[in-house]
Amino acid sequence: MKSFKEVFEQYQWDEVKARLEKVSLSDVRNSLQKKNKTIDDFLLLLSRAASGELELMARMTQTLTQKRFGKTIQLYAPLYLSNECQNICTYCGFSLDNHLKRKTLSDTELMVEASVLKSMGVNHILLVSGEANKIVGVPYFQNAVRLLRPHFAHISIEVQPLEEDEYRLLHEEGVHSVLVYQETYHQEVYKEYHPKGKKSNFHYRLDTPDRIGRAGVHKIGSGVLLGLEDWRVDSFFNALHIDYLQKQYWKSRFSVSFPRLRPAEGIIEPNFIMEDKDLLQLICAYRIWNEDLEISISTRESEVFRDHVVRLGATTMSAGSKTNPGGYSVDKESLEQFETSDERSMDEIRSMIKKAGYDPVMKDWESVYSGF
């Protein structure tokens, strides 16, 4: 079976960057008038030249999002299981070389955290952990999903890359979605950000969405860490990856997230600063290129930005997030992965969404209808 690696190797980072720099405003305008957009149109909409049509792109994005998703915003919250990690990543608070307090939730602690989330009205949870197979491996995740499944309509995971049979096992247990970020598609510098641990294997990580797709997982989430490398080039490769996956695993749904580097213990400063207007352009480019793509905005972003993006391309948002294991109740002082920016409660986010004329959706999926 074909893999994304074969597609990826047809492109060179510097060549994509050069193509982006050559885009003219007329190229962008011609692209915006086309009915059916291709990956080449996405590249045009990412360019600096396209920022000259950002107002038009924003209007188009709003129209296309409402046409496909209506005036709804799906809400979820992350539940951090463990900050144990065997990787050294220069941008992450969980990195092995940060010698700070580590925490892995016990079954009792997991259910205490879950009860707090349920009291907030949360029905969709994202289980997150550092990458430490021996401490938080597949048996740990399998047990966690079994404990949580009776209490939540939708369970997603963002954990270390797994094998195809392991993804299939967790999918059968009740995992609805899997999120995995390549962090950067710049292969030449990837090792500099990931000097130690399994995550340093660029191609193993690159192949992960293929393993998820072959396992039949309902939804696959992707993204790059905005701030490591040129966001335009990285985002083109991420879209190229999504384009491939949608054609190869057409029964699955797809989402994209936009994690910008945020302060965390021991991390590097961003190499590339991404302004709010840049992120808005990126969101618009994704929506105009791909009407079916789910667009997720986390609490890394500011209150002001999140308030405005509700009316544009967002379809999913986190709220009330704690990025440390036990952060909702049992161990509020454990090591965070990163600092949040929007610290409003779930109720405050629901209220904000309603004031914008949209409906906050806490539950739009029931496992009984999925064949689980």
C-alpha cells in the first residue's frame, strides 16, 4: 500500500518556500474565483501575497463554515494522564531533561478528574500523555478508556505514536479520534528539536497517520507546532499530508489544530513569530481549500482571538483546560506541558459562543451509533 512518505519525497522544503515567495496577488485572486481548490491553491492562499485579500478570505471562510457545519461550536476538554516522557524535545515542558515533579494518574485519581470534567458539562474529552511506553503504554490507555467510556460520549487521544494493531485495539475499546502532530516537516532540522527518544525518528512519526487510517479510526487530527520553522512551508506540508490521507482513508474524518509555541518549563523561544493575522490567514486558507476539514482552536490562543474566530472558521474549541495531570483537582501543582492563554471556564466559553449567535455543542456523538 502506498504511504505518505512516497508523496512527501516528491517535494523539497526549499522549493516549496521559493514557490511561496513567487506568488502574486493576481495568482491569489484567480485562485479565490475557482470553484474546486487543489493543494496548489492552498499554497497560493498561504503566501504573503494572499494577506492582501485577507478580508475577502475571511468572508468566504465564514460562509463556507456555516454552509458545512452550521452555527455550532463543539466543545471539549483535555484530560492529562501523565507528564512522564522519555523524549527530549526542546520546546516541551514534559521533556525528559526537565528534572521536575512527574505525575501519572491512578485509577482513582483519573475518575476524580473525570468527575470534575463531568460537573463542567464536558462530554468530549481528549486524553493526553507524555511519551513513556513503559509507564503509560497501551495497557494503561486501554484501562483508562474502559473506565471513562461509560461517562463520556466521545474520547480522543493524543499520546505517543503506536502500531496499527494498537490503534485498532484502542478504537475497539471506544477511542473515537486520534491526534498526532509531526511538529515540523522540515526533515533536515527535525533531529535538532528531538535529540533523544523514539520521537527523534522522523519517518516513524511521519507514517503514524497511515497506521491510524488503516486501523479504521473515525477521525484523525493533525497539525504542526507553529513557531519551530516557517509556518507557511510547514503548513503546506501538513495540508499535503491531509490531502493524501483523505484520498487514502476516505471513511475517516479529519481535523487540523494550530498549536503556537507557548511558555513552558525549559523550552526554546520560537524561531518564527506567528502573529494573529497570520494565524487567521492560515485558518482561512484551510477552510477555503477544504470545506469538510474540522478546525480546532485550543486555549493556547488569547480570549480576543478565540472570541473572533468563533464567527469565522472554528468548528471545535477546548475550554477550561488544564495541561498538567491532576490539574483539575488531584494535583494542581504538577508539571504543565504549556501555559494556557484563555483561562475562562467552560461556562464562560459557552456564554461567549451564545452571545456570538452560535450554539455550543457538548455532545454530538454517541458510541451506540458507531457499532462499538
